[in-house]
Amino acid sequence: MLDFSLTPEQLELQQKAREFAKNEILPIAWYYDEISETPLQLLKKAYNAGLINGDIPKQYGGQGWGLIESVVMTEEFAAACPGLATSLFDNSLGLEPLLLSNNESLKEKYLPRILNDFKLICFATSEPTMGSDVAGMRCRAERDGDDYILNGTKYWITNGGISDYMSIFATVDPDAQHDGICAFLVERDWEGVSVGRQIPKLGQRGSNTTGINLKDVRVPKENMMAPPGEGFILAMKTFARTRPAIGAFAIGTARSAMEFAIDYAKKRRAFGTKVANFQAIQHKIAEMYQKVETSRLLVWKSAWEADQGLDPTISASIAKFYSTESALEVANEALQTFAGYGYTKMFPIEKLLRDARLFSIYEGTSEVQRYIVSGYAMNVYQPVMPPLEELPIHRDMDPADLENDENLSAWRCRICGYVHYGEEAPAECPYCFFPKSAFSEI
Ligand SMILES: Cc1cc2nc3c(=O)[nH]c(=O)nc-3n(C[C@H](O)[C@H](O)[C@H](O)COP(=O)(O)OP(=O)(O)OC[C@H]3O[C@@H](n4cnc5c(N)ncnc54)[C@H](O)[C@@H]3O)c2cc1C
């Protein structure tokens, strides 16, 4: 049975997140964008309200949310401020490798602390010289007795400057590529860990983004989330579960841009009427609404697949690149609807446009999502139609006549598509002059 409705509990969560977004996030969004800071007190309020860490399973004392809950909530946060939503969501990203790891004692040690003590955890694969090419990371993990020693720099780390814990991916051998990658849970206070300055950004300035330097950081083997050779898969599995949420950020952002554009168009007058009465503006609104709705379908489907225990990798990639690119288009068209005022800092659209620009970059660029999806479509997906050279195209003869005549067969040239009728294939194609060997019977 196909069902797009939310359960009463999910509707309640949506309402709670919506109220939090309107009352707590929206009023402070522009101030923190302006000063490029993350308000820790907001994260604490969300923590106290049970709106972060909800994805920790019940067996560890958490709420055991699925991805549907996560995307429903994230859409609401992002509708108020995409940048603050990124910081609010970051514990889910930082936690995911731990939740997916097989290290039970590590979960038992850290999950209660994260749940009970308002601890923040960030996620770090990227480095100053590497983002998309995760297998090409340089941060070193060297075995020393039972410990590992980490050396290197992680970069672009959301909440890097405010996190207590870090999910750090490193390699035992950069030349081994995928096979060398491992992952550790590192504490911010450990000797050798230092955090860089807040990186100045175009948008999402309310989310903290820094580098993290690791200098001879000693990590006990108990803190290993993935041994060498399993870290790359762990990172990819993490992305498959967190990309739907990036899609949800995009939906929330696009939804707000659309709502503001509708509001403005109904009030602004030109040529003696409201601009909402111009068909050119109505078409923009229709396309904005279409993109918001389509994005939500794709995002919810990928979240649903994950919650069903299916591998959401492909649908998450599709949802991510469609919804993130759509959000940018919607914000851009919303700005066009506002025209001059949209370009100013007095109205909300310029910030939404700046904020939306990030979605198709982090957690795998749009180019990388297309690479993943095209690889699947071309190599794994099973086509329904026969191969072109076997396609029964009959323009010159009724296929029933062909079946009735035992001496007649149809032969198709695999180069130019010409169909020849006869007992045998022709010696040469009359169109492209390829020899008989180019013909197959269809
Ligand atoms: C604000 C912000 C927050 C971030 N937060 C985090 C975080 O919390 N943790 C973390 O680990 N990282 C984080 N990142 C890093 C982010 O994931 C990377 O920026 C992203 O993966 C792209 O990597 P890159 O910037 O190094 O681009 P590059 O990998 O250098 O790519 C450059 C260009 O080449 C294209 N390209 C690269 N490879 C391919 C390919 N195979 N096929 C086609 N095109 C390709 C890219 O799409 C891009 O257009 C964050 C980034 C930003 C900007």
C-alpha cells in the first residue's frame, strides 16, 4: 500500500519543530548571519526540547526516530534559517558513524553522554586539499601498540569549533586509497587537537565551520569506529542516511522563499494592478510550488527507504541533487519576484539565496550525486526494453504477415537500423553499406 500521510506522532513532531523554528530560530537568524556566529544557547534549547539527538535508538535511551522524523523536522528548521538548521542537524551527522559502527562498547560509553550532557559531535572526512575524493584523504593514523596516533588537518567541519566530540576519518596509508581508511571518535580536549578560526562564508553564516588540526593525537583502539579498510564504506553509508536531510534543508528553504514571494506579489503594485496578477509572476509561483512538492516526494521516498531497511543510496542522491538545485532556482525566482527589494538586506530573500547555494556542495556535490546515479543507471539498473539490435521495428510489414510466412525473416542492421525482409540478411546494407555481419535476426 502506498501512503504519503504522517502518523499522529510525526505530525506532532512537525508541529513542535515548526513552533520552535518560528519562535526560537526565525527571530535571531539575521543577527547571527550578520555576525557569523553560532548561538550555542539555541542548540541547547533544541536539546532541552528533545529536538536534537532524536535519532539515537531507544536501546541507548534515545527516541529512536527514523529518517522520516528527521526530514520532517529539518524542513521546519531550515524554513526559518538554513544556516542555523545546519548546526542544529550536525549532531545527527556526527553521530551517524557511531550509530552505524559495530563498536558496542563505544556506543555505550558515548551515547549516554551525548544524550544526557548536551554534548556536540561533528563529522570530519574533508581536508584542505580533498573533499569529493574521500578515498584520497591524507590525515594519517599510525598504529602505536594498542593506540593510533593521528596527524593531519580536517577542513570545512560544521560545528568543528563548538563540538565536544569528533568523528574523524583518517588513513593508515594514503596510497591504499579506500583500503586504508579508518574512523575514530576523538575528544576535543585530547592533547594535540586544535581548532581553526571560523571560515568566512557567502551564506549559512550562522553555522560554525572550521578546520581541525590533529598533531600526534593518541587515540585508544577502543575509540575506533571502523578499522582500516572499513572507514570508506562507513563514510558512504553515513552519507546515504544524511543526504535526505540535506534535501529537507532545501525544501524548507525553497518553501520559505516561495511563501515570501507569494506574499510580496499579492501586495506590490505595478501598472495599476498587483504584480501577482501578471501571468509571468503566476508561472514563477507555479514552478516554485511544483519544485517544493516534487522535492518533498523524492526526499520522503529516500527517507522511507532507509526506514524500511532498504539501501537508500540512489534515491538519496537523486533527492539531494534535485531538491538542492531546485531550492537555488526557487530562491532565485523569488528574488526576481521581489526585484530591487529582493536584492537588499531589508527582505529575507537575499539570505535564503546565499544560504541555498551551499546545499549542492556539502555532503557530496551535485556532480558527485550525478556520478553515483549515472553509475547505477548504466551498470546496475535492469532495462525493460530489449537491446536496440533486437528491437522489433516493422514499418514495411505487418508482423502478423511475417509470422505467417515461414520463408521470411526480418534482419536488422545494428549500425543504421534498416530492417531487411528475406530468407537471409543482405550481403550489404543498402543504406550504410555495412556487410552482412552487421545484421541480426529480429
Ligand atoms: C559550509 C561547509 C560545511 C561543510 N561541512 C562539512 C563537514 O561537516 N564535514 C566534512 O567532512 N566536510 C564538510 N564540508 C566539505 C564538503 O563536503 C566539501 O566541500 C564537498 O564534499 C566538496 O569538496 P571540495 O570542496 O573539496 O571540492 P572538490 O572535491 O575539490 O571538487 C571541485 C569540483 O570538482 C567536481 N568534482 C570532483 N570530483 C568529481 C567527480 N568524480 N566527478 C565530477 N565532478 C567532480 C566537484 O563537484 C566540484 O565542482 C563542508 C563544506 C562547506 C562549504
